[in-house]
Amino acid sequence: MRGFVIAGTNSGCGKTTTAMGLMALLKSKGHPIAPFKAGPDYIDPLFHRKILGKPSYNLDSYMLSKSAITYLFKKHTTNNSIAIVEGVMGMYDGMGVEAFGSTYELSQKLNLPVILVVNCKGLYQSVAAIVKGFAGLKDDAGVKGVIFNHCPSAGYYNFLKSLVEKECQVSCVGYIPSNKSFALESRHLGLVQAEEVEGFTEKVQELVNILKETIDIDKLLEINHLRSLPEVQFELPNINLSGLHIGVAYDKAFRFYYQDNLELLQELGAQLHFFSPLKDKVLPEQANCLYLGGGYPEVFAKELSGNQTLLDQIKTKAQKGMPIYAECGGLMYLAHSIIDLEEGKHKMAGVFNASVQMTRRLQKFGYANLTYQGYSTKCHEFHRSKVVVSDKACNYSVKYQLSKPDRDLEWTCGLQYNNSLAGYAHVHFYSNFQFLKQIVQLWKKAII
């Protein structure tokens, strides 16, 4: 198997641009690509998917065991694939002193070489010190190549290349010049989604045309040599989901799902029926339960609120016992209303008689441990809103106990009304199949 990890010196150094460019460049040369994203981010895999026309998969070395990561990586690669893993934050950044969940940790677990992206804007000889530090911090750092971002000219690159290869014994495989057309817009929870970027295909093609001149493909493929992974003992859960027809919310407002979660449900026998809370007036006719993932309901609150027919149907179905499992944006959608930063209220489904208030600061960010029904799983939270309890008696109970794994911090979440369960936590089902079984028990009430 061939593959490499694209690591960065820091967030914002150009990992996503580099990953997109290399994926598109190698695809244009006929190489089949297996795309991955380190960590819990949902947005970058959507960019990969837009470019390659195939799913990209999250590999999170905190939420997933080494055996699960190896199993999923091998599952999604073939002998003739080049695996490209886009890293997260800076190469060594993770949770706690041990940096759990870091790009470095993932590269070690997958035995993959690292291509380091260095933003050289405003730097010259100091670039060599940065590369040497990253390549030498750990004996097994695995930094085999460097790509310079914001490199103004070929002459500038050639100088850096000769310096870095002499001082650091690391190959330089190319550069990306400064170009404002490559810039991706951001919003409060990260980049704007690929489907929302105007002229995205043209931007990527322009990037590819430049990288054809600035990236040494032969050197990149030489570094990306064949690697072997150990055999792993990994078994899927003994769960039969035949008879489950899961309605999955999927559009610009709800697109944050781990692809492996969706595929696992199908492998276990469930049928998925995708629908748009923005556009569809009714739920899929076959759906007997729902899965509402995360996304940006606050950005599209006005449009969601305007689709009153679907909101009413979901509330009625929930009152009659339809099982619903929701994460983050899904929780917001099931609330009574979303209150924006200007105190404007946008009516939602009202399954829970509590609202969510948007905030200017992050309320929860990062990894956590979640316990539900006596079973624990690792999860991730990232949201700028909070639940606001109404003056009326709550029509729901709170079921999740959460804690930070690296500090003394605990809190509760997980609202449950009838067979509807919703929380801010994002859960990867491969983290703990015992937790998945609790969600399955909820969904299976649809066919009892």
C-alpha cells in the first residue's frame, strides 16, 4: 500500500490547500486516491469528496483504537491506491502532554511517512530551523518530505530546497505560490463547506495547473513507497438492523456525519433514506426512525423555520414514539427554537420544550468521555450554542454524563423525550460498539 500523511506546522499553514491540490493532481495523472482526514473534523472530508467524487474517512487516534484505525484504513485502501491523510492542527498538537489524537500519533499507528507543509511567508533561512525542529523532535518523526506554502518564486524555492536538504536531510518536493484565488472562506465553526464555495471546480483546476509546474511528482511518489500494516483482530458487532429504515437529514444545513457510521449501519442491515430539512416537505415515506447529524442549522435557521410542514411532521412523529437520534445540529433542530446573536427567534421542531441560544464564544470544544445507560464512549464537541431551559416544566430528561479526559471537568447533556435522544456530542460508532447498541435499541423501537 502506498500513502503519506500531510502534516502542518500549525493550523492555517496550508494543509487543506495542499491536500486538495495533491489529491486533484494525482487523480489527473491517473492515480486512484484513498482520502482520509486525521481527527474529528467534518468539513475537510467534504472537500476531498468534492474533488475525488468518493467518500473521505475520518481516522481519529483518540476516539478510535489502533485496531479500529488499522481495520478502517485497510478497508478503504486497495493495493493500487495512494492513501492521502490530511493531518490536524500542527503535527504534534493533541490532547495533553502525550498529544493524543495528533497527526504524529496517527502517522505512527499507520506506519506512514509525513509530508510537512511549512508556510514560509515572511521567512527565509529560518525555514530550515522549523523543518529541523519538526523532523528531529522525535526519533521516529517520519518527516520525509517538505512542501513550502506561500513561496513567491521558483528561485526562492530553489534556495530553500538547497538549504533544507543540506541542513535537515529532508527532501523538498515542491511549493505552492501565494494566490488569493486558493483562499477558502471561514465561518464560526471552520471553513465554508465545499458545496458553498463559488467556482470551486475552477479554483481546484487552477491549483492543479500550478502544481504541475511546482511539485516534483516523482520525488513525492518515491517517498510514498510501499508500506505494510500489521494484521489486526477486529470484529464488527453482532447486530441485525434488518427492518430499520433510517431517515438521514442531509443538505447544506446537516452534513456532519462520519462516513464510517453511515456505512456501518448499512453493513448491519439498515436502509438509509436521505432527506433535506431545507427543501423536503415530508419525511421519506419508508423512514421508521431518524438520524439527525450535525451541521449549520443556525446559518440556515430562517429557511429551516420556514419549512413548517416538515417541522410539524417531525414533532408529531416524535410524540407518537418515532425513534430519533440527533447530534449537535440535530439537537438544535429538535429544540423549540434557535435564538440568534441578535436575540431573534427561529422556530424549530419543538420536540424538546427548550431553546438553544447562539453565543459568540465556544461553549464546549474538544474531546470528551460520554456515558449513557451505563456505557461509555469517546466523543467530540464543538459548538457555539447552549440549551436554554424554558419557564415551563421540562418535557425531557437529561441522560448524558460527560467529562474531560485530561482535566477535572464534568457536565450533563443528552436530552431525551419519548424515543428521541439528542446531545451536542459527536460520536464515532467504531469507538465503542456497546454505545452503538444502546442507540440501536432506541431505533429498534420502530419495529417492535
